Amino acid sequence: MRPPSPLTRRPRATAFSIKELLDRVRRGSIRIPELQRPFKWKAREIQELLDSVYRGYPIGVLLFWQHEAPAAHLEIGPVKLDAPQTARALWVVDGQHRVTALAGVLLHPSLDGEGGSGDFGLYFDLEREELVRPNRQEPPPPHWLPMNVVADSERLRGWLERYSGLAEHPEHTRTASRLGTLLREYQLPAYIVEAEARETLPVIVERLNIRSKTLPEAKVLQSLLEGRNPEHLSDLRALSLGLEEMRFGTIEEKWLLKSVAATQGLDITRSDWSQLKGVQDVPGALRQTERALRDTIVFLKRDAGIPHVELLPYKLPLVFLARFFHLHPEPSARSRELLARWLWRGAISGAHRGESAPSVRKNLTVLGQDEDEAIQALLTALPTAVPRAPNLRDFKYRAAETRLQLNALLALQPRELRSGELLDVPTIIGTQGAEALRQLLTSVPRLRPDDDSVQLKSLMQGLANRIFHPEISGQSLLAAIEQASPEVLGSHGISPSARKALQQGDRLRFLTLRLKLLEQHVATFLDSKARWLESDRKPLQSLLIPNEDES
């Protein structure tokens, strides 16, 4: 039997602080293979791992394989994120459960002041100085510190500022700060393997005796070595299905075709698709388009803040972005920021309607330039004037202006009115569409003596009378709003004074106050995205003059 090949580069021994590990998880540079064995730890094992970290006990060595990774939607325990393509991802070969447990507890996506629910929901009792698990039937005591704020010094400081027992127990501040420091600075030893040969990594794993017994031989490693889907894409249906795992919704075939044409340098403004017949390697073109669209989707969700294709004001940017990421697969952080400004400015101004075919062709052509020059050209082609204030009184789900407003509404991270859990926006939009934006008042209520019926009817037609929320069985949404916590109401753009008006039966005042709050929020949100008055300078790195003394 032929002996395995030696490593051309020795495994790199290193150590990650928990802070650095969590930063890498957030950035999407740590990946867990899709075919890795299911997460089997229960609440007890998760709590014991965090307790070991708190007490300074060793928790083992991590093993990573450094290799490229495509853009993807990742779920690590309760943590969901969208990761861009990277050439140097760290794939977890040994340590899946430890990485998932640490990320799941310390990055749990719940409200500040809550430690999260389920097996990953943990608190630290500041009086007894130990990790504790909440009773689901009762709220946690004030002196229980949620573990999902501990690893972030700013969030921890914010929690302590709101802590009701601070004056009576100043020592709790020291305890919490010490806990945060211990966790953030805890070092996890790790090996990083950079093997390229397919036969080498499985040998390493087998000799470490960590091969999964629940999967066929080396299946996990094959999933790493062969990629997510080794089979060639053969048609648009396969392309569409591959993209749906990104949880961005279904992209219409028309826009998939245009994206394929754009990546291949063809004219997307032509309605005659016979030009695609000239593409010699169709599977290759589809693979290129899938990679570009996966990067596009991550950009739209993470950088631009648009959670679903249904919420794109215009679809044309999909095609521009597919070509951009095909030509510039790993743009700088500054380029991504400027590209997000281009997206929002074009949507707000209406420039992305794409009414002028010559302009569309010209702008697609400039994408072939240097990355920085391409983005500058795109920005220059847009209007520079700050648009008028948004009109929230005319709700039309398919209209671009309404979709802009919906993105602002969803940026509040709406929560279930009763449980306070974050709503799954992509799933709800994907299954319910326009019906997910439910009317609060479906008919004109009995008017009070001083009520203006015309104004009330006008308000009922706009965003102030809509809420993003699933239907509640056996209870009206208005009744649920009257009983919800202030934090949950804030996630729907409802102020305490608006809720009070609702409780007093003043429907007109409720909608008026909510409209005022939403108008301010939408305007602020759109300005923060477009950044009309800020400099669009290139990245500083591109402005540096090369050293001509080197020869």
C-alpha cells in the first residue's frame, strides 16, 4: 500500500482567544462542514464547557483545515449569519461541539438583558458567582447576568449601567468585569493544517482517532475536499435550488438568465436569449454565476441589510452585483461600503429602474475596470440630490417606495409580541409575502366625538396600520400589542405613548403617533444607508503611491 504523502507545510500550532474566535465566527471565516455530525450536546454539556472556561480548565485542542469557502448562509447553534466568500477559511475538523457551544451561548441573538432560550440560554449569578440556567416559567432575577453580553465589553457595560442592583451591590460590577475578562482572554490551543492533497487530511484525522462513527467513512472530510456540490450545474433550476439554501428567497428565472449573461460579458438588455447559445461551457458558466450570486446575496443581506429578494426595491442591481462579484470576488471593506451606498442611492432615487438600455450597458461595462474605479464610476452615474421625505401613507407592497419602508421597518428586528423571540424574516416573507404585513385596523372603528374620520381612513391605508407579524390564534394583534413589553413594541415601531392611546381606545391617536415615529425612523434609516453627504473617496490603500525606489 502506498504510504500517505508528507505535508509540504507543517501544521501551524497557534492559540485563539475566545474574543478572536467569536470575531472569526461573526465574519464567517470559521466554517463547519455541512456533513459534519449533528450537534448532540445537551444543556448540561454546554453549561459544563462554559463553566470549565470560567474556572480556567483546559477544554482541548481545536483542529482546523485552512481552505477556501464559498459565500454561504451559516447556522451555528442559534447563531445565523451570512458569510462572504473567503480564500482562507478555517474549516472545523475537530472541535465542532466546542465551537458551536461557545458561539451559541456567547453570541445568542436575543435582546440585551436576556440570556436566550433553549439549551444555549445561560446566565451568571453575580451573587453566588456560578453559571445558572433559567426557569422557563419565571423571569430571571435582576442579579443574573445574561452570558450573551459578557464577551462584548460594550454590551456588558451597557447591561451594568441598566442593572437595578448596582447601587446596593457595587461588587457585582467587579465580578461581572472579571468574568468578561476571563472569558474574552481565555486561550484555546489549535492546529491549522494547510494540506491540499485529498488523501492527506483523512489520514491525519484517522490517526487522531476522531473520525465520526455515525457517518460513512471519511464522509465529513470528503464534503470538505470535494466542495458543497461536486456535480455540475446543468440548468437554471439547479442554479435556483442551489441559491435557495442562502435563505434569500427564489430569484426569478428572468434575473437568473440576465445574471448568467452578465458574468459571461453578454448584453443583458437584449430580449433575445439566443446569444447564450454561444456559451461553450454552460455548466462552467452556471457555476461561475452561482458563485457570483452567492456573494451577491451575502452582500445584500450583510452589507446592505436587505433580508429577502422580495424586499429588493428593484431587481436590476442583482445583475450588476453578479457581474461585479464575478470580476472582483473579494472586494475590500471600503468597496463593500461604497457599493452598499450605490445600491441604496439608486433605489431611493429610482435610478435602478433601468429604463435606459444604453446606460445599463455602459454601467455594466465599467465594472470591468479596476475594482475602485468601477465603484467610483457607478456612484458618479447616480443623482446626487437628497430626495424628498418618504410618503408612508400609501402602502403598496410591490412598489419600490413601500419596499424601502419595509426594509426600515424590518431593521428594527421585529419580535413575536407574546414570547419576545426574534421573528424569522426570510421564512415569513418567503411563505406569506404581502400577507406577512398585516393590517391592525381592518375596518373603521367607532369614532370618538373629536375624531377626524377622513384622517383615520387615510392613516389606515399606510404603513402605520401595518405590522410584520404572524397571525395569532385566538387573539387579535391589537390585544397582543396592549399586553406586550416596551422592548418588543419598540421592535415594531410602537412607542409607549402609542400603546397607551390604544389601551384608552383612541385608535386615531395610536396611528398618528406611530406614523410620526415611523416617518422619523424611515428617514433616518434611509439616510444612514445612502450617506448622501459623506465622502465617497476610494480606499486609502488605493491612494498610496507605490515605492519606486525598489528595483
